[in-house]
Amino acid sequence: MAETRFRHIADLLAAEFAELPPGTKVAGEHEIAERFGVGRAAARAAMQELQRRMLVRRIKGGGTYTAKRIDYVISADREPSWSRTVREAGAVPRSVVLSCDALDLPSDVAGHLGRAAGEAGYRLRRRSFTDELPASWGDEWVPVDVLPQLPTAIRHETSLHEILRQMAAAAPERASSRASIEVASDDVAEGLECATGDPVWLVESVNRDAVSGRLLCFTRRWIRADAMRVVFELGGHVPPEGAAP
């Protein structure tokens, strides 16, 4: 297989996919092989090249879709709301609640929240989408005394940010955040509907009430690297080059 052949196919497909809306299902390897008169190996290499460029997203068991990678911005002056961050980046958010369980806070989670291990808490597990494609999966931990009514509230409102605002009279803001690139373990891959070993962002954040300083929740979220680029914004606004200060 000549390397230039599969790259040429990838370039042609990239130009075509750029004209399609994000989340459009595209042809599989068999159809591409037939269209270009090449073997399955060349077609597979072309699709892998597009995946490497993060121009397509492969959903395990669901096919391949056009992708629009957006910025997930973490900043002190932005509210820590998943749905709002996604909308501001130009994509359509959606979240599905997988479970909301009453569990004792594990020692590592309790440490992030300034609590004693074993205190009563809720673990909210969700899968989130951008433009109807899986983008994020993970857990949000909330001490029971912060939001006793969470299991009932989450049935009607999927945004924890809004529940904290409306039912805990809190103004959530980020107290701390950190992010790293990891490889998807089996359970993370299942949650994100990607392949084990795919690159993923791991983002851990603690949110507090901007008024009282009370720690509200701890989030451990895995994000598909082909769906989002995690961006930290520090300091004040920097004007574009040539703009008046």
C-alpha cells in the first residue's frame, strides 16, 4: 500500500466532510474501499488518518461521524456549567443521568471537599453529548447536607449547576481545577463509547459557593479528546495584536 494513496483519500474525504454538519454519519471502510477502488487496508488507513486529525469520531458499535472539536474553557470568570460552556463554544449540549446513588464519600473525594471520609454523599454519574455525539462521562460528588433533595431534583433538571443555584441558594464558582491527558481504561471507554486506549482528558474540579466559600461538589470527568480541547484561561483579557489597549 503506497502511503500517498491513503493520504490522498483522506484529503479528499476531509474536504467533503468539512461541508457536512457535525454529527453526520459517514461511509464505512467497505464503502470507501469500493468507491476508491482500493483494499480494506487502504480504506482503514485513510479513516485512521482522519481520526488522527480529529476530523471524525468513531462511536464503538455505532459507526463514524463528522466531528467538530470545540474548546472546553476553564476560567475563573466563567461559571462551572457544562451545558453553558458547550453552548458558548458553538455546540449543542445534552446530558443523560445514569445514576444518582447515596454513598459514603471515599477518602480521596472527601479530601477534595474538606470532609471526613465516610460522610454521607451523593454520587451523580452522567454521560454528556455535544451535537448528539458522546463527549463526556464521569461523576459529581455532593455532600448530602449541601443538597439533601438531589435525587428528586435531578429527575426534573439535569444541570447540577442550576440545581445548586435554585435549591441550595448557591452561586457556584470554581475553587480548583486540573486536567491531564490519559488513555481510556475499559470502564471509561465504555462510558465514552470509544476504544480502550484512546486519548481522553481527565478533568477534576472542586466548586464552591462564591458568597460563603462553602465547598459544594467535586467533579471527576473524562472527555473525549476528539470532541474537545481543554483550555485554561488565566489572568485578564489579552487584546488581539494591533488592537487598542
